[in-house]
Amino acid sequence: MSAGGAFGGNRGARPVPPEKGVFPLDHMHLCDLEKKEYINCLKNEGHKSDKCRQFSKKYLECRMEKNLMAKQDMSELGFRKGDELQAPLSED
């Protein structure tokens, strides 16, 4: 008899969550506008994420403000201080 679980896995081993990437889903749609702006930018720019960094940053900032992910310095997420100057957002 085998000691492993289904497909040869070890049933006794505890799964280890990834260091980053796990955060609550936005069930209340608190950051939908920011998400849609980012997705639209990706579609318009041929899925070149470097051209949509300002929308990505805005989306991540929204998630942090709404406690949908841990608050971190943007430099830890790959943004530099001058990133927002490369493609200014229109303010209403």
C-alpha cells in the first residue's frame, strides 16, 4: 500500500503559500474602475504592460488603500519615484 495521496502526492505535507500573490478578491468591486482602466490600456497598447504602468500602479494603490493587499512601498513592487511622470494621468 502506498503512503502517498492522489497522484502520488504526500497527504501529510502542509502546503506552503507563496510569498506574494495571495490576497483577497475584490468581491465588493472597490477597485473596478482602476482594474478596467488597466485592462483597457493593455488592450489598446497591444498587451505591452510597460505602456500601462501608471494604471497598474493606480490599481495596486487602490487595493492597498482598501485593504485588499498588504501595504508596501511602491519601490518594492517595481515602481520608481519618477514612474508617474512618464505618463501623466488626467485629473478631474
